[in-house]
Amino acid sequence: MNRTCFFRSFSSPIGRIYVAEADGRLVAMGIRQSESEFRECLVRCGFRISGGSTALLDLAQRQIEEYLAGSRMEFDIPIEVLGTPFQKRVWESLVEIPYGKILTYGQVAAGVGCPRGARAVGQAVGSNRIPIVIPCHRVIASQGKLGGFGCGLEVKRFLLDLEGRG
């Protein structure tokens, strides 16, 4: 791949957030990780990292800050997902979960045509590189348990509380 991407970071109520874009699309987001961890992720995905700001990074930061302040329920940031066809199907289904609604891993699995694939869905959800914008926090384990969240369960609780589902 070896495409150039640009990134920035900003502080938020849930910790430091990193956003990266390539070719006018958001390609990655990191929450509560170090800059070096975020850069390593970008390099593993095949990106060359460049400095500088872009209009898309401005838009992404503004929309994420509005969401975290409770004044935005949907995002209209162009995104590019990097993954397998199954992962992409799962992530596309996550974007369809409305603000304030939660589904179980099993419900998502049934929705993508893999009714016995809750674990596979869990792995795909856990591989999401654009959390919040692709709302993986809206997927929980059966019987109301939170399940996992790569950014930490306290962040997942914060996001669900923000949406009135905590």
C-alpha cells in the first residue's frame, strides 16, 4: 500500500484521541494510546506518515468533540475501512446501529448472515480501527454484560452513558 497519511491528536473527556486520514478519508482513530503506538499502527497498515493538518482532520476533530459534548448523534466524515470482507460487513452493520441503541454480538452476527458467529463478530468488532465513528461501543455481550472494548471498559461505559444506555 504505502500511501501517505496525516494525523493529529487532541485531548478529550475520554483521554487523548488520535485521528489519521489518507486521500480525504478517515482511516484510523486511537483513544488513550501513545503517539508511538498510534504511529506503529499506521505503519503496520502500510501508511507513510506525514506532518501537517488537513481539512478532513479539522472536520473529524470537530465532529468527535461535538459527539463527546452530547451535541452530535451521527457522523458524516468520509471513512475508509481496511479489513477482510467479513470485517467490512460487520463494520458496515455497526454504522447502522442508531445512537442510543445497543445490540449483542449475537444480534450483529445474525444481521450479517452468520447467526452462530458471535465470536467472529466479536473479533471483527475488536479490530475496528475507527472507534466511535464506527460505533463498536454499541455492541455488548449477551445478558447485558459490556463485553470487551479496545479503548478500555471505562471508555465504553462513558460512551454508553453519553448515549443514555449506561
